[in-house]
Amino acid sequence: MPRIQKSQSSSQVEEASGEDMNEVHVEPNESVVANEEFSEEEASGEDMDEAHESEGVDVANDEFREEHNEDNLRDGGVNEEASVSMLDLEKDVDVNYDPGLWGIINDTKRVMLVKKGPIKILKENDEFPKEPNRGRHFSSKLYTSNRPNGEKQERKWLVYSNELDKVFCFCCKLFKHNPMTTSLAEDGINDWHNLPTKLRDHEKNPEHNLNVVKWVDLQMRLKQEATIDKQVEALINKERIRWKLILARIIGVVKTLSRNSLPFRGSNEKIYEKNNGLFCQLIEFLAEFDPIMKDHLRRVVDKEVQNHYLSHKIQNELISLLANEIKEEIRKKILKAKYFSIILDCTPDLSHEEQMSIVIRCVDVEDASEVKVEEFFLGFIKVDDTSGLGLFKRLEDTLVDLKLNIDDIRGQSYDNGANMKGKHQGVQRRLLDVNPRAFYVPCGCHTLNLALCDMAKSCVKARNFFGYVQKIYTLFSGSTHRWDVLKTYVKGLSPKALSVTRWESHIESVRAIRSQPEELRDVLIEISNTSKDDVVMAEAKGLCFNALEDFEFLISLCIWYKILDKVNWVSQVLQKEEIDLENAIIKIKELILFFEELREDGFLDLIEEGKELAKKVGIEPAFTVKRVVRRKKQFDEDVGEDANESQSPQEKFKVTYFYHIIDQALTSLKDRFEQFQRYEEIFGFLLNGKFKSISEDKLMEHCSQLQSFLEYKEHCDIYADELFQELRYLKTLLPKDVTKSIDILNTIKSYWEEGGFQTVWVTYRILLTIPVTVASAERSFSKLKLIKTYLRTTMSQERLSGLAMISIENEYLDKLNYDDLIEEFASRNARRSNFLGVG
């Protein structure tokens, strides 16, 4: 039976699908062995991008255009060299299966069309195009002929052209030798009134019967693989398999280098030459143990092959292919999750181009075992305009390219740059103007970092303390000799430099000094006594006297170590990918409580710790009274004593230093995390299962408030009464130990799949989608530094983004199917499609 297909308005006819109720799909005749459509281009002999002259292979532009012996096919045979030979496999023929668009039919096209078989086009209710005047049209009933004896015979040879609105004879159009007397083999017929009669006359035509014989004979030959010598066909198939195996190994090398952010190219790209890069060297390494790759490289070196697939163009194409496959898998997850959040961050690269990292956060519901919060990296975007408007436009364009709906955004998080968080012109403001439900949350880590910065710069003593810490590191790191002296005394942690931007990382610098003050003091004394450099000697003596032998400095070590240790722990928690608004609020509250308790009764404990350090260093554990430098006062100024002068040195230290930085910490945390408090007021009744313990009136009030918060114009994510009813029942269903939002989602997942708790399911997904940190975007910059090094600054943007995608989301690499990748790679160029045998 011929293939029957639903008609389309376009000239490109697609195969019929059995799922469409408006079309009929009849399987092709058994003799038709090809079920896929062929889409090929005529070989031009131009731009053979698989070859690269730098790899020792001269790119030949010879066109293998053999003369076709058409008489062979017309007599029922096949020209072996012209149709299926290796020379012909490199030819690309554009085949359209609409008979009105066949054009000139050569041997290769004839073989492809016979393999495909005639395609029958049916339309619902026979709604074919009608004549303008009489309203006549083609009828699918004509596909069947009524014999005089009452039998019905299918006209397999009759095909309809959707493009020309005409019918043709399939076999006569393919195998006609001389101009035929019937139009069914030439220009087609659209005389619908007289068509039944013309079809009966055509069936009686001897030339039609001859062409039917040629058609059936060629079908049988193709089925039995008897069109060419079987040994030649076996060699061709073997060659196809060889190329697929070679390409699979090349893809494996690209995956390995991309996954580990390693460079591909060296100073040249020639096989078996020095400095040819890791890609060529890994290919050479494979050839030492793999006979397939060894034979391939031999052919490349001996110039037996032209298309070797080792050039940098093929590398770029494979990188793009792998990255797009990963991106498509991520996009499917995002679409299934529906609601998602945007995380953006920018940084300049080594070529002085501003790179914007885009990360999507959503609740992954695909996993059958549990619900997870995921953050997906979707690439680097080069931005030329770093203003709020410029960044927002790039974000909009990216969402359009990814086919993601901007109305489904339920959260956005950026760093504290004015172009990002600006209340009037920033990205967050512009996105809120388009979608008011894209709730903005400032990055928790950046906000915590700014709070620490406020503390450290709030008073002179704090600034002096960190100045001494940095100076200790600078003194030792400025000379290899001094560093060797340091290592002879210090066996534990070595001094660390202070980070300019990440204040919570100061804990490493403080820990190195606090854990071994006596060893560092001895090193400073040694350097001050032995150094021949007067400046170094003075610096060592000054650090020893003003820092490690000063009781206030030792107390400051204890204070800042305790503060930084706690802040760093909270910062590490906030940087986790699965952190959500619920846990972030808990950690910030714990941090505020820590500072309140520290202010209340922590000072005396810190004094005791300082005294222990003083004993180790060998100094008196007491505050020294330092002379106060005063400004000369005029005769009419108040000369009364300052109130602080009556305080003891310890009390004065407590008030002017300890209380000062603690109060600054509390003020900064409450002010900078004000946005978190706002979201707690809205979603607070859902956090930690609080809805279990509040009254029904209060619960309904919270549900109504949340509904209004999630409303925009005529759209609303949830309805208050539905949420209220479901939460009422959920109280009795949830175990007592299930309080966290993610655990509640996992508990009701099985019920939701069967249609229960739909509103609760949506509500908690939105809650978990809201981001609290841009740590994932920040982490992507570490890959940027590994990929775009100072030797790779000319890398294209597409290659950079693709390599970063593969490296960061490398867990998807192992899920990719090599056969699918090779087919996709071959489909990008018809020459590869034929050569690899996947067309």
C-alpha cells in the first residue's frame, strides 16, 4: 500500500501521523525500504568545512560528477556507480515528495522516490481546493477503481500534488522514456469533470503497463539489495559504520575536554606535530590503542580522505551541538515546572567584555521519587549596554530565544549594583513593570557581606585591626626568605591575605593568627633581629609591639574570630543551591539573635579568651592606658572633662569598640534584610508549617492576603477559598515532623498526581521558586576564568557559552545518546547525512 498523508498548504509534505484523527495513515508497501524523508542539497564542491589544510590534508574541491546512464534505470536496472556508489554518497540531491515539484529526475532521485513510494494525500470530508467557477475538485474516491466484475482495485500509481492541485501517474512520471500521450506523466491533470474517464484510458495505455513493470522491478531490486554488487554494498555499509565510530570517538574527546574546562587548540592543529593542542593529542593518544582511530589518522596523514572531522570548525559545531542538547533538556524541565525565577550577575572577562551569567531557578517535578529545587545555568551573554535598560533588553531577548514566558517568572535576584536593584531604573524595577509577580529579593550573601563591611568600617579600631592583619601577611609574602623563616616557626596555618570583596572570608586570615599568636610573634622577633633591611626590621618590630604584644589586639582577634566564624557559616548556608526563602529567614533570625546574645553577655567570655592568648604570647593581660592626643581648645570652649575619661580602659573598650560594632551589625542586618521581613509577612503562615497552629479566621485572612499578592489584572495563581479548604484538611494529614516547605511538597506529591491539593501544590512551588542568593551565577564566573584564559581571549561568544554550559551542567552529558547526536550532527549538512548513512 502507498503512504497516505494529510495535505498541507506548504509545498513541503510531511508524513502522516496515526495520532491525527483527520488523516488516514496506510503503511507503505513492503518493497519500500526507506521510511524517513530525505532532505539533501546538491553538492557544490564549496566550503568543505570538515577539511582543514593546517592539519596536513589538502582540501580538494574536485567535483565528482559522473555521467548518469539513465537508460539503465528506464530498462528496470540501476546505474551502480551513479546511484549508490561512494562517489554518489557525496552528492546531495534535493528531493521533494510532491510530484508537482520533482523537476528533472536523475538516477539518484528516482531511487529515493521509489524507496519512499507514492504518497496518498487525503483530506477531511474531501475538502480539496475547488474550481473558482464550477466548484469541482479532486475526490479521494478516485484512488480506487471499480472493475466491471464488481471488484475494487486501488490505484497505487495515482498521486495528488498539493502544490499544483493536479494528479499524476507515479510510475509514468518516473520512468517515461519518450514524451507520453497522457498528461498524467508530464504536466498533470486537473480536469476533474473528465478525470474518471482519463484515468480508465490511462490504465489501458501499454506505456503505463511498461512503466509499472519497471517500477515493480526496481522495488524488488532495492528490497533484495540487488541493484549493485553485494560486496560493494557491504563495503559501503562498512564505511558508514566506520565513520559513525570515528565521530563517536571525536564527540567523546570533545565531551572530556569541555567537561573539565580544558583548552582544545595549541599553536597549530596538525596531527603528529608539536604544540597541536589537547584535542589533537587526545586523538593521537586514542590512535595508539584504538585500531579505528589509528586507521583514520593513517588515512589523514596519507591524504586518502578529505573529510576527517578534526578541524576547529567541527569542534565548534560539536560543542554547540552538545550545549544545545543540554539546554533543551533544561528547557523542558523549566516548562514542566511552569514557574521559574531569574538570577543574573555580570563580570568583565579577560578580553574586557562584559559577560552576564543567566541562571534559572525552578522546582523540578520530573523526578518520580522526590521534588527538588534546581538552579540551571543557561549561558553567558555578552552585554554592551550595562544600564538597567540594556540588561533588561538582553534578558527579554534571551527569554524569547528560550521560548520561556516572562509572565511565569515568580522571582528575581541580583547583586546590589544600582543597575540591577535600582528602585526606578534597575532591572528589577523594569521586570516588575512587565510582571508585578516577579518578586525581587536582594542577594542574601551580598547583603550579609555589606553588613560585615559596615561593621568593619564603623570605627577606627576595627579598621586598624584589619590593617595589622593584612600587614602581617604582606611582610612575610614580600620575600621568599622571610617566608622560609615563617615556615620554620609556623607548622600550622600560614597567614592569608584579606579579600577586598568577600568580607566573610576574612575568617581565614583571622584564624591563622588567632590559632598561633606565639609562633608568629617569635617569627617577627627573628626577622627584626636578623633583617638587613631597615624598613623590614622596623615593620617587624612595629607589628610585634602594636599587634601581637598588644592586649587589645588579642581581644580583637577573639571578637572578630567569633563574629566572622558565625557569619561565614550563615553565608555558606545561603550559598547552597537548594536554599529557599524559608530557611534563609531562619538563618538571618538566628544571626540577629547571635549578635543580641553576644552583646548581652558575651564580652566577659571574650576577655577570658584574650587572657589565654596573652599568656601564650607572654604579655600582661591588661589594657594599657594610652595617651590621648587632644586638639587645642579655644578660650571660650567648654574645658570640662570627657565623660569617657572617668571609665576604666576595659569599660571604655567595651563601649567604644565592642558595643559599637555589635550595634552596627544589628542595625545593618535589620535594615538590609527588610525585604525578607516583607515576604515573611506574606508567606509566613506557610513557613515551618505554621498554618497547622493558627485559627481558621486567621488562616483565611492570610489566604486572602496571599491571593491579592499573586493577582495581576485578570490573572491569579491561586484562590483564597480553595487554599483555605485544602490547608484545613492538610492539617490533619501531615505528620508532626513534616514542617519544611519542600517536605510538604514531597508529602502531597502523590495526592497531587491524582488530582488532590492542587492549590497547595501551586502555592508551595511559587514559595520555593523565589531565590535568595545569586551564588550560582557567581560560581559560573569561576568557570569563565578557567575557559577564557589570557591565551584564549579571541574565543567566540558561542563557543564560550557552549563550553561553560557543558562544564557546569555536565551531569547531563552522560544522559546524551551518541546515535542521536550523530544524527543531529549529520542533519546539519546533507553531505554528512549521506556519508554517515543517517539521512
